[in-house]
Amino acid sequence: MTDKVLINEIFTSVQGEGLYIGLKQLFIRFARCNLSCQYCDTDFRNSEKNKEYTVQSLMQEISQYNPDTCHSIALTGGEPLLETNFLKDFLPQIAERKIYLETNGILYYNLEEIIRFVDIISMDYKLSSATGHAAKHDIHKRFINIAKENNKTIFIKVVFDSNITFDEINQVCELAGDTNCFICLQPMMKEGMLVESINYSVSVLDKFLNRYSNVRLIPQMHTFFGLK
């Protein structure tokens, strides 16, 4: 059991990424991550905002929000699966709420520990060209298979810029085909603006569609609306 966890912020907003875009959610943003991606624009390590919570104090905090107005509770970060021990105690307390997990899709062994409490998974496919890290293809595949074996809804989110390669496109499409997953392409953004042109982004979409049919191009919509 983990007595406390460090959380960056708790808030309600509209989901601005992926296949569930437009739905209102209660976001719990965790303050630790096992990666440091080049494109990350989330200030989850801000020590002035971070606060420790126990299971009881977190339950008290989220009780202020009307569950009827939110589609689900989004666990985000940072990387929520770093807090698996805490989540094993916390999630059973909110078993009646739908849980939406945003994850970098690496800590599959931690996912196994809490998969029974999770309903929807938005899994980043970490392109080496965008993150600066080595490719994690086999790890992502194992992660997705755990979700599929437990009959969970999961989709692949791919953040990309002009450095994306043909090999990376082929690898993502191969994984999606093998695991029957939807791909959500997310053009990289900076200060609320697309890093690459919309025409370029559509050309990348076409390259994916030439290899796999279940693909959508969805920018970060919450940045356009000035939301968190």
C-alpha cells in the first residue's frame, strides 16, 4: 500500500485529444513520469502546484465535482501507471465511475495490476523521431495485448512532426493491424499552433491510410479553445 501520491492538479475540462474528444471529464494529473519527451508541453513537475494526497483526501477532493456532468475520470500526467500501488487502493473506491487512462504505453507490468479497474485506454505510440527516445514497438504491443485480453477499449495516439519516417509509419500500422486498434494521429503543437502545416499533416494521414484504414487526424482541440 502507498500512503500518499503526488498530484499536479485536479480539474474538470473537455477532452481535447483522441477518439473521445469533446467529452467532459474529471482530470487527475499525476506529477511523475518515466520519460522526458521532446514535445511534452505539460508542466506536471511544477513543485509549486504539486500536492500530496492520501486515498481519503483524494476521495474528498473529487467529491466536490458532480459525477453526472462528467463522462469519466481521466488519469493523466506525467505517467499514472507509476502510481499503481496507490491506484490499487484508490480505484476500488470509485468503482462506479468510468476510468479513462492516458499513458505512454510502456509500463505493461503495472497495467496488469490495475487493468480490472480501467475502462478506456489512450496509449501513446512513442515515435523515436518525435520523442528523442529509442523505439518501444515490442513493449507497446505487449501493453495493447494486455488491454485486449481483458476486453478493454484501447486506441493508439501518435504525436508526429516532419521527422516521422516511413519505417515508423509502417511499424505503427503493423501494430494496429495485429491488435485491431484505432490510430489517432496528433500533429505536434507549440503554443497552441501546429508545428507543421495542415497540408503536411493530411499528407501524413494519407500515408497511414495507404497502409491501414482505421486512422483519424485529430489535433489538440483544447488548445484552440484555450482550455487545459
